[in-house]
Amino acid sequence: MTTYTSDERRHTAETAASMTDVRYEIDRIDRLLVEIIAERQSFMDAAARIKGDRNIVHDRARIEDVVAKVKAECPKHGLSPAIAEPVWRTMIDRCIAYEFASYDALRLPAKVKS
């Protein structure tokens, strides 16, 4: 199980009093996002291993399902859907490209991999 690391949170958006405070928190959050996105990426490797057909790597219905779920979470957390949707669509697009590469790498003959 992944345990995320983080520097200590020093401020909230309401208590930050300087740009130094804001930048510290943004940098702290960005480091956490890298950890979380890396974990998400690891599941692209799992999907590439599990899926038996390259044609199902790109699944339009699943993409729309993921985006709909993300948008449904936005109001609960105060995240603008205008930020969330394009971020997730870009991430999904890049994850699909990664999964295609992972899928192909797993299935190349051993002699070609060398």
C-alpha cells in the first residue's frame, strides 16, 4: 500500500500571508501530485498486462465515465470543472499513450527487446 509523503503543511489558502507561503504550499502539493500520478501510472502497466487485446486499450466509454466521476467530485472539493476536465482529459490521453507503449513492450519478442 502506498503511503504518500509530504512536507509539513504550514498554511491553508486562508492563512497564507505571502507569496512565499503560497509557493511553499503549491510546491508541497505538486510533489504529492507527482506521487499520486505515478501510482496511477503504475495501474496503466497493470492494465497493459491484463488486457488481452490492444484494441481495447483506448476505451471511449471508460474515458467519459472517468471524466463524469471527476466532474461529480468537483463541487464536493471546490474544484472548478473548467480546471478539472481538461487536466483529466490530458492525463487520460497521456496515460493511454503510455499504456499502448507498455502493452507493446510486454508483447515484443524477447530478441527484439534487446
